[in-house]
Amino acid sequence: MKETKIVLPDREIPKQWYNIMADMPHLPKPPLHPGTLKPVGPDDLSPIFPMSLIEQEVSTQRWIDIPEEVLDIYALWRPSPLYRAHRLEKALGTPARIYYKYEGVSPAGSHKPNTSIPQAYYNKKAGIKRIATETGAGQWGAAMSLAGSLFGLEVTVYMVRVSYNQKPYRRIQMETWGATVHPSPSNVTNSGRKILEADPDSPGSLGIAISEAVEDAATHNDTNYALGSVLNHVLLHQTVIGLEAKKQFELAGDYPDVVIGCCGGGSNLGGVSSPFLYDKIHGREMRVVAVEPISCPTLTKGEFRYDFGDTAGLTPYLMMYTLGHDFVPPGIHAGGLRYHADAPIICQLYHDKLIEAVSYGQTVVFDAAIRFAKTEGIIPAPESAHAIKAVLDEAERCKEEGKEKTVFFNLSGHGYLDLTAYADYIAGKLEDYEYPDEKIKQALAKLPAVG
């Protein structure tokens, strides 16, 4: 039989996370305090983060140990399988070898628990009682709710309103693990109320939800904030994906020519690609491709400059490719990709041309998802489907050119709680919305004049 799954035993779970900050040719510029325009220090972050995570955020140490308590919980689903997509290859008639890492095997159904578990662990050790966080499509909110349940923490989730309405089962998943979930913008916070006063029908955005969660954490002594993407320590935790994949490729006797991941805030792409980018930085030929929606084209149309990480301006200035912190993208079904910027690490790598980016409309993305589901059997999350579309394009180029390539992508989660999106696609209700350049210019014109 052809080998379809490359599976590692529990003892092969990585014991350390890989920190790409140790090897990047240029480090991201430091976050700046919006009041002083000076680099943010630990004292600025300590009201909402435990010191252990602040230390990871600024560290340039290559390897950081994973606590035993975290490894014990990782073992519930890690190592995740690496699949060779033989059936998809055959259907496409391509000489490309296609592999995917399947993160949908986690209890929450996505890659997000790779960081929610350690974040809950470090907050629990610091004596924190409650976590406030945001979520777009619901994967992160579910992962943080799971982690809170496992470590005995209360969790409050501000869920982007359009996703709150589109994805009720995500909310139920969070509530089953004991979380309190508010549609964002909400009447619970000052920042939420301000948005609703200006636009009572606001669909919400990740930037707005972040503002609400940060405000909640900053105004309660027993509460810290947790973020599912963007920050350095989040991308650090996600590198278990790429580290396992490298071991699995060794067993398969192969190595990727192209690594592909969807990109909203950057945790999925950073997690799967960073261990391979180590090789690229040190001379190996390979490509990394970030895939985003045309309705929220942060890398492909944004500007590389300092901006707030949230809509209300409660966060430090971060150096990112951004569309403007008050940018509110359309309510596409890939809610996890509706963020106005990207992780500073991802943005710096893109700026240094170590990664590239493409964008697609959601109709071709769902077509790719269904083609994948009909051959590989797994219904992918709408976010992951963006990566699949790029994989199909890469495989088609290999076919046209008669070239063999190894194409690897991260199937970052399943879509079984996103079936409303598939129903809309099958019924012909989905529309592509390419965000107008003029509106992007208007949002960028409001950016702070910094750096």
C-alpha cells in the first residue's frame, strides 16, 4: 500500500518551541508606547500579560522549553498526522507530491490549542482567575475556552458579531467548556458601546473585538488578556506544527519545495513555516506562501508601518503591513482572516522577501474546498480552504510545466462547525468582494504618523 499517513508516537512531541527571532536577518521593529513613542517595556505589558509570556514575547533565544504540564495536554492530540494527498494528486493529474498537516484532530478542531494551552498554563501559574479574549470565526475562542476548562480559569470571549450570527455552534462549543460569549461590538465595554453608537448594525471585526477584550482585562485585577495570533509568543507556540512536520518529512524521505498557509493574523502560517524558514535562511531553496482573502488583503495591499493592533487604539503601535486599524472588512465566512494587519514577525519576513503572498475571492476558495473534500474526505475550515486553493494552483503549474514538486500546506482546522458557509456556497449565495483601493486609502490615511 502507498503510505498515506505519517504518524509520530507521543514521545516525538517537540520538547521545545523554535523561536525564529534567533535567526531572522532583520528583527521586527519594537512595539511603541502610543503616549511616549518609546519601545514598550515589561511594565507596560504586565497589566494584561503574565511575565513568563512577556519574556517569551521579547526573547531571541532559539529554543524555549515546553513545560511538562503543557506536554501532558498536548498528548491528547499531538503529534498530529501528516497526510500524503494521493487521491487529490490523482484527481488533479499533477506530478506534484501534495502533503498536508492536519490540525483538525485537536479537541477544538483547529491549530489554536497549541497556544491556548500554554497561555492558560502561564496565567494560572501567575495567579490569574479569568481570561478575556476575542475570536473571529470562533476557533480561537473555542481553544481558549477549552484551555480555561482544563486549567480552572474563567473565560470571557468577545466574538465578532457577524461570526456570532453565522456560527452558533462555535458559540455553543465555547459555552459547553464554560465560557461566557458576547457578540462584538457589545454593550459590555466602553469601546463596544462607542462603536455601536456610531454604527448600530456594525458586523464587527477582530480589531473591535480585541479592543473590548483588552479593555476588559485592563479594568479587572484578576483578569488577563490572551491573543490567538499576531504576537511573537503565539507564533512561537505554534511551531510545534512545523517541528513535527520536519520529522515526518524525514520519515517520508521528502522535503517541501513550497510551504503554504492561510494568513489572517499569522499564527497558522508562522507555526507551520518557521522551522522550514530556518533552512531557507541558512541557504536551502524553498518557498513559503501566505494566502489571504481579496476582501482583507493585508500583505498584498497594505502598507508596512506602525499601527494599532486594535480598533480603539488601546494596544501599542506595532510595525505591520496594515489596512488601517479602523478597517472593517466584509462579513466573509473565513472569519479568522478578517484582521486589518498581520503578525510583526510575518510582516518582517514578507518585507525581507523570505515569504510571498497571494489573495483569492471566496467563491474559488470554496470550490477548492469542495474538490478537496471530495477526494480527501475532510471538509476544511473556510480559512484553511484558502491554502488549498493556492495548493491547487501550484499543482496545476506543475502539470503545465511537467515539473515534480513537493507541495506542503497546513490544514489548520476542519469545517464541520462552518457548514452554513458551505450551504451558502452550494446555494449560490456567496459573493466575492474585493475591497476597493479607494476605501483602503481612506483607512490608511488615518494611520498614526509614526516611524
